[in-house]
Amino acid sequence: MRLYTQSRNSAGERVRIALHLKGMGYDYVAIPTLPRGDYRRINPQGLMPALEIEGKVIAQSTAILEFLEETYPSPPLLPAEPVARAEVRGFAQFIASDLHPLNNYRIRRYLGAKLGAGEAEILAWYQHWVAVALTALEETLSRRAQLSAFCFGSEPGWADLHLVPQLSTARRFGCDLAPYPRLLAVEARCTGLEAFRRARPEAQPDFEGEIRTVVRPA
């Protein structure tokens, strides 16, 4: 099993967390170390991460996670009960589909190069939509009939591995996370676990230097 990614890719981080939670070994391939053009030949989408297994390549973190859960079901990352599974998937999908794309470099680059937005404007745009999304996630947890140590249970799983990397990204972009105490409490519990620590950017072989924080506009 070979995972193509890079240290700071948050979608790759969520897959790494899943692999570590399941106790699965894999080869880490840092995409920037590949010859130019090689990764797009491996994965025509050109996006990270991709998982190669038995000569087949799976693109997109959600598809990779679903493959892992279906093929290596123990320990499970999703609840067994169908409605609970759907609730967890809805929470995670909101992060993967609505929140995560906003911090994608190619999106921010287009806003600047094609639409003429300045750095402060792009940052304000991003921070606005992060606040909208995190407010919804915080409210989702607050409405649960029974609060738990992690997003949806007593053990970390599908929702948590989506949440933690995204909070790190939001923090790096100077977003104010104080209004989300439930999300931060979950994050604090997760970051103390080995599976999450081993998946962090600074724990990867291609990590170089500090993770810079983007300054908030005045």
C-alpha cells in the first residue's frame, strides 16, 4: 500500500490518521520528490492524496477512507447503526466538500490572479466562510442528545479525523476558534492520541521548517 501525499496536505492527513487508527502499514511517497509530471501520470486528477494498492490507484480522500473502512473494517471508524452512520458522514462531508476546498491553493490563486483580489481580501473571504462552517459544526455537536468525548462517540473516528486537520488549517490562516469550544475540546483529546500525532505534518519525512501562520488583515 502506497500513499501519495505531502506533509501539509490536510486531506492526506485525514487518510494518515485513518491508517494509523486501523494499525495499517503503508509506504509514504512525498509528491514533491517525484519527477515533474510523474504524479499526474499516476493520478490524472493531480490532487492529493492518492492510494495505490495492488497496482490500482484510488483518488480522493473520501473514496480512500470508504475503501479502507469496507476492506479493513476493524476497528470501525463509523457507527454500526445506519442513521448514526449517516449523521457522521454528513458531518465529515460538510468539512470535505464545503469547507476544505476554500483553503485550496489553486482556489486562492484564482481569486488573486484572475479576479484581482488582494491578499487581505482573500483572507477575509476565507475567514468568513470558515466561521460559517465551524458555527454549523459546533451547533451540530451541541444538539446531540448525549455529548461524548469525541464528535460522535467515546472513540475517535470518521468525523474526528476530518475535523482535526481542518482546525489546524483554520488556525494557520488566523481564524478565531474561540467561539467553538466543543470542537476545540474534541481536537484536544485527539491530538493527545498517537494515531493523530503520527499523522501530523511535522511527523512526516518531507516536512521542512515551521508551519507558518497567515496574518489576519487589519
